[in-house]
Amino acid sequence: MARNTGPVCRLCRQEGMKLFLKGTRCEMAKCAIDRGRPAPGMHGARRRKPTVYAEQLREKQRLRRMYGVLENQFRIMFRKAQRRKGVTAEILLGLLETRLDNVVFRMGFAPSRAQARQMVAHGHFLVGGRTVNIPSYQCRAGESIALKPKERLRAEAKRCFEATEKRVVPSWLSVDRQGFKGTVIRMPGKADVQVPVNVQLVVELYSK
């Protein structure tokens, strides 16, 4: 499977904003964006007026990279959102948010989506009492997500909970940190998902 193996801070510099790809490090003074480092490449510091297409493409790349989704996966997800009734931009965000790797990240079991994706792929979580090792699994309202009862996993989860204690758990999720489990209370709505991306531009890009 294709994946990015380069320095992820480079992606943030390319997008000119924090994508929060390295967990708690993104909140430290070491962050490349906070230090004012320019975009990568010999012409990184150059600023040109972008075209409409360039703006749409950048927003799509930001959203895709933020959630760690490959281009083909993202396109399939958009088509799925487009077929459903409602506002496509809101439905797309809802599909991204309810991916199992993102739910694990939002609950605080992992400091970043990349680590959450790895934990899920290694089969460390139970969804509704059964092992699910597919990061793109779409969680449904009422489903429970629990960390397997292994001492090593729970010790790591405790450290992560301590590191992310200031992170606000979304209102559509509930977390029992003592029991190492959580529940999807309801599907996320427009007010529940706040991302620094103009998703409508992404819709316009794919609707051409």
C-alpha cells in the first residue's frame, strides 16, 4: 500500500498551515509552522496569486493529508457522499470523522491519526466486541470501541491520555478512560466538525 514515508512536517510547510500530523509535537515550539519556516523547495518562499483551480486543489490536499487518506480512497469517499441526500460537504466531513482511525484519535487513544491508524491495523481495538483491523471502517451510532485488555497496550494508552488530557473530546463521542473504551453517541453534525479547510472548494473540484 502506498504511503508517505518522508518528513510529515514538510507537508505542513507545503500547505502553509498545521495539519497536526505529529501529535503533541505540533503544539511545541519546535513546530516548523510556528518557527516560520517557508514551504519546501528552492522557490518555497515565493508567493504567487493562485488560480481558482489551484485554491481548490490546495484545499483538497489539506483535507486529504489531514486525515491521512490516499487519493483513490478520498475520491471513493467523495462519490459516496455525493450519492447521499443532504449537503455533500457536510456528509464528506462526517464520513472522514467516523473512520475508525479518526475515532480512535479523537478519543485520545493515540496522539496522531497516523499512530491511531497503525494501532487499528495491528488489531488492538474491538468494535462492538469483535476485532476490526481496517482503519477506514465506518463507525455507526451506538457502536462501542474498546482497547484490548493487554497490559502493554493499556500502559501506552495511559501515557497517551496524560499527553492529550487537554484535548477536547467531541460531543458526539463519549470516552471512559478508566475502562479504556468509548462509544459513538451519534453521527457528527456540521457544528461538531471544525477543520481549517474550505470543504466547499473540494466539492467544486470533484464536481467538474
